[in-house]
Amino acid sequence: MLSRLQELRKEEETLLRVKAALHDQLTRLRVSRGQRGRLRERGSRRAAGAAGTEQPGALGQMDNEAAINQTELHLSLQGREEEEEEEEEEEEEEESDS
């Protein structure tokens, strides 16, 4: 009985690590997609805009890094909120099962 409980705990730890890795990967994917979308949008604006109104490369890169950081922060907070909601739902389900 004790060994079975230990096996289940190890399995739970493994599943939690997999969940965390998948969550990190999903966050990186969302950030990557957001970056690509912004780069396409910026390219479209540059192509449509006048040649004299473009930003210098370094300043544009700083703007892009700031946008990336802001997106990562937003996704991080969103992920935490989703996890908290899931935990609350699980707790409510456990309480209703009792």
C-alpha cells in the first residue's frame, strides 16, 4: 500500500513537471506568434509609409523589446490567473464531492 502511494506521488510530481513545461512552451509560442504578427504589421506599415518617417533601427529594436517584455508580462499574469481559476474550480469540485 505504501509503495503504491509512493508511486502515485512520483507520478504526480512527473505530471506536474510536464504541465509546467507545457505551460512554458505555450507561453513561448504565444509570444513568438505575437512577435511575428508585430513584425509583419511593422513591415506593412513601413512599406505603406513614407521613406523619411521610418524609425532608426536601434530605436525600433528597443520598441520591439519593450513590446515583447510587455507581452511576456501579460501572458505570465494571464497564465497565473488561469491556474488560480483552475485550482479554485478543482477545490470547489472536491468540496462538492465531499
